[in-house]
Amino acid sequence: AERIFKWLPPGTHSYHKLRKPEEIEGELQRGSLRPIKWTGVRVNPLGMRFSLTSRQSINYMVHAVKTSA
């Protein structure tokens, strides 16, 4: 997406910017958020289509809710 298709600005996929799910979960907890569901996201660059997948090794997203303070 960044280098071949030029859809994203250079540097978007810099390794030092990547966060593991465990790191994100810690940040969510510090913000009084509780993860509800994690899911992987698959990208088909030829049709610019996105779909959900169980694989979270590359692209993923999380749904979280605010906990009682």
C-alpha cells in the first residue's frame, strides 16, 4: 500500500510505529477501556476491498467499551 500502490505516505509502515495487541491492550486498560472483540482485517488491493478474518498477524482492529471508573 505504501511503496507499490502509493496509497499511504512514506513511513506509514515504519517498524518502530507498529504496536502488538498486548501493548494496545495495556493502553486500553490505562484508559479505562475493556476490549470486547479483536479481529483481523484482510485487504485485497486489486479491488480495494476489506474483509474480516481470524488472522491478526498483520492488520487487526479492536472494539472496546469504557469501564466504570
